[in-house]
Amino acid sequence: TGKRRADLGAVAVSVGPGNFTGLRIGVATAKTLAWSLGCPLVPVPTMEALAAQLPRQAQSIGVVMDAKRNEVFWGLFRCPQDLPKVVAAPVRLPAADLPSRLRPPLLVTGPGLLAYAELFQGLPGVSLAPPERRSPRASAVARLAARRLQEGKTAGPEQLVPTYLRPAL
């Protein structure tokens, strides 16, 4: 890209929840880069990055991810400006329990819509994000990481672990 090591100010990484292998690879790569380059490591929760892709929303934003085994990861956010605020911290729950947590007006996003769209169909006051806004984007992670870096919200490579909402088996 024509950049030098000195041009890199920080390494941002999406820390989950999400796919176990994907999180391990992404976090290990980010930790290695930050440690070897001597620059700050900035963790960004994946669900916050997804909510950040829908700025300036009057309604709450629900983020759903497929946790497999008929379970979902679910989080609730508000994003009236550019940065999301956590309303309900991400949890893992049976997919069948999700409809009881929906409080309209609500905009739902996330890659879990692919597997569980039927749970949201026809519910009054519940709308679905456009397909192009349902997967995490590097640009959203970078935007949130820039703010976190300004606020000093970094982690040492030796400290950072992915966010798993399913215990190890």
C-alpha cells in the first residue's frame, strides 16, 4: 500500500461475540501485529460495530447473530448520533426466546437474520436492516476504534481475549 511501519498508529480488532475460530484468528493476528509493531491495540465489540452501521436512528437497534445449536447472540443498542450506546448487553439465548425480548419500535440487524428472519417477519413496529448493513464492516470497526483510541480504551496484547458468550465445551 506504500505505507511504512511508522504510518500505523494502532491496530483495531473486532473481539466478538462471533464464530470461535474466526475470533481466535482475528484476535491472534491483531495481537501479533500490535506487539511486533509496538502500537496500541484497540478492541471493538462486534455487536457495537454492527449497530454503528445504522447511525442516527430514533428507534432501538437489535443485533442478532447465529450462535448455532438453535441459539442466538442478542444485544440491544441506541444510536441517535454516530456512536452506539449499549441498552442491553449481549447475551446468548435460545432462538425461540428472542421474540419475547423485542420491544418496538425496533430496527434489527446482524448476520443472524439469515438464519432467523422468520422470527421477525410481520411483527408490528419491527423492521429489518437492509442486507448490506447486516454484516460487520471494517470501516465501522475502524471508526469506533478511532474514538476508543482517543479515549484511551486500548488493551495490551497480553491481556486481550475474545468475547465468547458460549462456555468452552
